[in-house]
Amino acid sequence: MIAYRSTHGPVTFAFTDRFGGASDVPFDDFNLARHVGDEPAVVERNRATLARRLGLPERSVVYMNQVHGADVAVVDGPWPADEDPPAVDAMVTTRPGLALAVLVADCVPVVLADPGAGVAAVAHAGRPGLAAGVVPAVLEVMRQAGAHDVIAQLGPAVCGRCYEVPDALRAEVASVVPAAWATTRQRTPALDVPAGVRAQLEAGGAVVVPGGWGPEGCPCTLEDVAYFSYRRERVTGRFAGIAWIDGSGIGPAVQG
Ligand SMILES: [Zn+2]
């Protein structure tokens, strides 16, 4: 259900885990993604459960159609019910009460805000998104929306000791984001996507605030079965990172 949640002035960040939902194997059981093959009605039930647990109206939690790119949507209300969400990998809002959700299973879920300026955002940063620059892109759109003191938090993702890649791919990504260069426990080539994301956030002037994950730090999805992991399970569910500004009053469906 809700694995971890923190408040920063009027802003709340939260991350879910795989427990407390209604999905069957292999999506068991708190899968929040529609695109993975799970029963749509069950996914809707899980999404309703999430909204209720967060204390938000169901339609005020907004999801993306994630495509591993760097496009960012500015959102000021729920998507129209009869339309698919836009194909973006980050969202920014200044609308109180509108919760932005990013879905992952090994990619890095990033939640961001400038609590003072009233700007919240989420980003989906896997290996392609890291190289494509979704993190610098979302920071830029947040600034255009009035943010200046941005805090960010990373959720559970596959770690640099687990995420083995071909040598050429490591070289390619590290040429864009040097901080992502890593080796596995077996000393084979790897990428540390969370480290790369952190470097991009800091280079963009954001302050990465620690999560309350306990002494082990933020979990690795591949190592911790409390989280969905694409690398471990292939066909599996997605958990969420969510960011919102306190408030209510989500009006008619509009999109900015
Ligand atoms: Zn790991």
C-alpha cells in the first residue's frame, strides 16, 4: 500500500509498494498500471483504493502514458474521461489537490516540488529517460511555472550493483551522464540510474531530500520483493510515486 510518505510544507510525497491491492498473479497485488496486461476493472479498483488511502478524490490522481522520453505535460485538472493520457514522462502542476502519479518497476520514480512556490511534479526516469534528459526537462518546466527552490526525492528503483548492461550501453549512457557509470557485484558493466538522476537533479539546482526508508536506504526493486521489478519478473505490475499540493476543489476536466 503506502510504503512511505513525507510532507514538505503544503506538499506531500508518497510511494506505494505491491501489497494491499486486488490484482492476481503475476500482478499481485497492488498493480496501478493499465498497460501491463492486468484486468482493467481490477486496476481501477486499485487506483480507487490508492486515492482513498491518500485522502484524495479518485479522479484527482492523474497518471501518464509513459514512453521513456523527455516530454513534460503541465496539468491543471484530471484528463478528460474519454481520452487517453498524453504520452509524456513527466508532469508539472500548480493546482492544489491534484495528485501526479508516476508508475515504475525498476525505473526511477522522481517526485519534486517547490513547496513555497506551490509547484509539484513527477518524472519517470529509466535508462532511456536518463539519457534523454527527462530530469533537466521537468526542472525547466517547473521553473517556467514559478519554481525556484526545488526539492526532490527518488523512490525504489533497480540499483547500480544489480543493473547489468552491455559494456557499450554503459559507455553510451555514461558519456551523457557520467554518474551513472557502475559495476555489478559480479564486476560486470552496469548502470546506476538513481545516481545519474541524482546528479542531474543537483546539476539543475534541486536539493535531493532523503527519504525515510530506514538504515538500508531507498530499496532496490530487484532485491526487495515488496516492489515490482521488471528485471526480476518480466510480466509484473507497477507501483507509484505521487506528489501533490494540499487542497481540494478539482473542477471540470481541463488540461493546460
Ligand atoms: Zn540492487
